[in-house]
Amino acid sequence: MPDVHALRDRFARRSVTFIAVHTPRVAQDMLIQDVRSVAARIGITEPCAIDNDRLIGDRFELSGIWPYYFLFGPDGLMKRRGAGALGLRLVTNALETLYP
């Protein structure tokens, strides 16, 4: 998460909004208060959706590698998508291009 936090902080003064989505892998990860507690402990300050019904995960066909990163433009269309370390690099490069 430190890399994501650094990216979030770097673009905080621009019109970039970060949103976290928690998609539980097991039933015990569905407890909302626990998710809130962990989010606070690891420094997630952006809005955090809790996808207990996997509606977001299914819509974006998430599986396998975690975490996922998505970049949407002001037009609401997805500009970049990736997972893992490569996904973070793809999104970072796209942000740097859009907001030099």
C-alpha cells in the first residue's frame, strides 16, 4: 500500500480521485467493522467500497492476481487496467501522461 499512498498523495492537488474496493476472499473478510479497522490502520483515507456480494469484482472480471488497479478518465471510461506490480506501473505511467 505505500506505493499506492504515495501515488494518491502525489496527485492529491489535481482532479484525481482514488477509491479503494475491498473484495473479500473468505467469509471472515466480510465483516465491515474489521475492514474499516484495517483500512484505518494501513492509512486508507480515500473512500473504500466493500464488495461483499462481489458485484464490482464480477463486473470487472477480477480473479487471480491481486490487487487490481483501474484508471477512469473524466468521461467515465476506463483508460487503463492492470493487476499486481505491473498494474500499478501501468496506471502510474498513464497518470503521469495525463497530469505531467
